[in-house]
Amino acid sequence: MITRSIRFRMALWYAGLLAGALFLFGAATYLGLERYLQKSLEETLSKQARSIGETLVIAIGQSGEDYVVNEINEHYAPEINGRLIRVTRADGKQIFVSGRPRDGSFDPSLVPATVSLSGREFSHEVEMPDGHELLLHGLRFKASDGSQFLIEVGAPYNQIEGVLRGLLFTFALGLPLIVAVAIGGGYVLMRRALRPVDEIRQKAEQITSRSLSERLPVAHTGDELERLATALNNMIERLEESFHQINRFSADASHELRTPLTILHGELEALAGKERDVPDDIRDTIGSALEETQRLARIVESLLAISRLDAGEARVERGRLDLAELVRTTADQMRLLAEEKRISLNCDGTASVEVEGDPSRLKQVVVNLLDNAIKYTPDGGGSVSIHVIAQDGRAVLEIADTGLGISASDLPHIFDRFYRADKARSRQMGGAGLGLSIVRSICTAHDGQVTVSSTEGSGSRFRVELPLALN
Ligand code: ADP
């Protein structure tokens, strides 16, 4: 579980807030119920005390104490009802004390006599020696003959405690359960609500400068995520437009440079041919200017090729072709170049490997890779090997050499435009650092890819993968 995810943090906040709210609710209910139960018990006790006074004790002068005792036992049955009833005369003589209740919850003989409480009516809690508490309600009552009595009715407090304990037990069991269900439910709901974010992220990771025509998925829910996806799609559209403009500019600029370069080249050639009696140093200068214009022309051609590829024009001419055949003929054409440097060129595999693509662009891939392999393998003794096979539904072309290799620090950049590992050497060999960019652009335009593995000093292996032509 990712603890920094919005889902996890929201679930945690949610759980915390819910647990806090439920705790407050539980505490308020508990305290409220405790107060309510105590009040209603006090009221019941008070009613009983008053009723004993008004119906029995009031006429004690005429009916006699024994009558009152019998009547209380008969009508109020304190032992059965678990109550304490005590009637005490003003001189301290107890004329009635109920017996031990049937449930044995307290011993009436141990309840201390009430002495110092003032007021006509009062309630107080009495702690028994065994730790139990008794709620005792007292009523000072004057009989019709003028004699004073204290009528006390009590009930064990544990009746209330029992109810409260039950409530506490329900809370202790129920609240964690509610919180757990709410967290689980909340987590699942959050996951569902945030699923479009994952989809947007996955798609966004696939979009590169070469696939700007793609768009993020928009879930039509009318919520913030829909607005976010739409806003990002609008941004990608603006970026696509800007990229197109840049590509168009590069293509137009390269195209415009071609004509003056061709004229310049032609004029220099004419000059070199015409002037037979020009001094040698001027002839040399013209020769080197010619070389430079040729180099410039190659760079302009490469730039034009790259910008056209980026603009998606490379796929115009698509046909079915045998990649193995194309590689073989290209290798044969370049064999002379290898032989000049005494490098052996081995091309194996006779089976045809059919792909769909533009033959001249794919030939360019083979030429660029082979040219590099020969260029960066020192004279004499080295070898370049070429394999073309069909593997796991892909056409694979591998060109390996035993040349200089590429350092680990250069390796991630060699497909970048104008990147040359060793600038002086590459320039001297006529390179401008655009060959591999063209290879990559052509591969991408054919839904393929090019990768490289290399060890400095012992050679490089370039691997091109293209989709096989469908049958
Ligand atoms: P260049 O025109 O300079 O060859 P590329 O784009 O073809 O440009 O290659 C970029 C750089 O990658 C080269 O400058 C070179 O340093 C390195 N490189 C390419 N292919 C090889 C290879 N087969 N062996 C060693 N280095 C290579």
C-alpha cells in the first residue's frame, strides 16, 4: 500500500474524523443517559417517599406504628422490589427498616443513619462498605398529630450502572466495527473515484513529442477529473501545434538552403575546372571549400530528412518488403568501404523477413548503422557482423562491430541530434551527429525501435526491431 497516495491519506483522515465524531457522540450519549437514568430514579424514589408519607405516615397517630409497618410491607414490598425503605422518627427511633432485598444487592442494616442533610427533600449517594453505591432519597414529613419523620427510600445504583455498562459494551463493540466498515467502504469508493487518475497517468507516460496526436482518456462524469483531463488535452493540442510549427520551420529552412548550396557547389566545381593556371594554394582552397559545401549539403539533407520524419511524412510510401534482402544488398554495396579498412563484413541469415515500410528509408537505417560500424572500427583486424531474423513476432536487425565502443556516459545521448561522442574524430570522419537521430526517427515512424549495447574498447551492437508484415 502506498502510504503517500491520496487514497490512503484520505482514508486515514476520514477514519480519524469519523472515530473522533463517534467518540464524541458516544461520550455525549453515555453522559446524557447516565443523567437521565439518575434523574428518573430520583423521581421514582421521591414519589414513593411522598406516597408513603401522604397515605400512611400522615395518620400514624391514629393507626399506630404497627399498621404503618404492615402497610409498607404489603404495598411496597421493598425486599421484592430491591428497595430500601426506612422511616425514622425525629427522636432517632427507626419505626421501619426494610429487610435485605432478595437479590442481596445490599444490607439495609449497614446503611448509615442520615444526620446532617438539610432541606425538606434531598437525594444523595451512600457508599456501602462492600463498595456498592446506593441512591437514597430522603423526605422530612410532618404527620397530622404534629410528629416529625424522615422517610427514606433507596435503590442500588448498580441498576443504572448495569444499563450504562451495557451501553458501553455496545459502543466498544459497535464503534470500531462502524469505523472499520467506513474505512473499507471509503477506501473502495476513493479507489473507484480516483481510477481515472491512474488511467490519465498511464496514458500521459506514453505520450512523447513523437506521439502528440494522442489524447488522454476523458471520463464524462462532469467532475474535476473530467475538467483536468480536458484541460491537459487542450494543452497537448497546443503543444502539438507548436511542434508542427517548429518541424515545418526546420523543413522549410533546410529546403530553402538546398538551392543556394547546389548553386554554390556547382560554381565552385566550375571554378576548379576552368582555371587551369590558378596557383596551387587557391586551387587547394577551392577544393576544401568544395568539401565543406558537400558536408553542408549532407547536413542539410539530414536535417530535412529528420524534420520530414518528425512531421510524419516518412510513412507515405509504404509497401511490403524483405528486410533480409534489403540488408544483404546494402551490405554488398558497402563491402568496398569495409575492405578498404581491411574489416571483414559478415551477413548471415537467408530466410526472408517481411516488413511493411518505406524501402528507401529502411535502407537509410542500414546504411547509417553499417557506415558507423565501419567508421568506428579501426583499420585492419576488426569485423562487422549483421543478422536479420524474425523473433517473437518482430523483425530484428542486429549490427555488431568489434570497434571502439561507446562509453557509458555517452551511451544515453548518441541518438540525440548533433551528439558526437568524440567531436574531433567524428568531424574528421565526416560525421555531424545526425546519423543515429535519423535511424531512430525512421524506426519510430515504422512503429519500431532501435537500441544499443556497447562496451568501450570492445565494440557495439545496435538492434533494430520492426513489426513483421501481417499475412
Ligand atoms: P556521426 O555522424 O558523428 O557518426 P551518429 O549520429 O551516427 O553521428 O553517431 C553519434 C555518435 O555515436 C558518433 O559520434 C559516435 O561517437 C557514436 N557511435 C555511433 N555508432 C558507433 C559505433 N558503431 N561504434 C562506436 N561509436 C559509435
